[in-house]
Amino acid sequence: MLGDVVELSVVVRDLEAAVERYTRLFGLMVHHRGESKEFGFKNAILPIGIGHIELLQPTDPDKAVGRFLARHGEGVYLVGFECQDIPGAVAHLRREGARVDGRRPDIAWVHPQDAHGVLVELRHRESYG
């Protein structure tokens, strides 16, 4: 069900400072920047290997990323795994009793309480060409 790790999301207090640090220290380049009003964050995608690091700065303290920063401080928020059959994986996980947000056919999230504190994402691999 789980393939390669293709995403590592890190919550940060200051997106610009984090981008500067990741690019300077690790030689990464920003592929894309965006903002999600729905999930309450702005982000930067930095490709690495077969996947990417996503830096997330909360824009809404009442949404999940903002609550994570308030409770845990900066750090790893999400690990994304390549998954070829997301609907099938969602069905399997639900049969096993996991709470899964599978409202989209191309991506799903397993509740952190069902994965020992890690928000697990099931997704398809992206290309950065």
C-alpha cells in the first residue's frame, strides 16, 4: 500500500526565514509557493530526490497547522507516501478502524492518533520538470 516517501511537511513560524535557511544550508530551490485558505497556511515546495519538502507557515491559528505550531512548535507535521491505489488504501484503512479523510480521489490523510502522532498522507508522486 505505501510506496516511497515523497513528501515531508515541516511547520515553521516564518516561511521566508525557513526558505532562506533550507536553500542556503541544503542547496534546495523553491519550485512553487502557494496558500491554502481551506487549510490555513502558506507554503513553499522544495523538490528533493523523488519527492519534496514542504515548508508550512500557519495563517489561521484555529486550523490544524496553526494548532500544531501552538502545541508542538516548529517541526515535522506530515509524511507523505506514494500510493498507487488511494481509494483502495482508504477502504482498507477504514476496515482496519483508522480514521481517514478520503474525500478526494487523489489524496488522503490518516489521522495522527491512528499513526502514533504522525499525519500520514497517501498521494501520487509529482514531477517537478
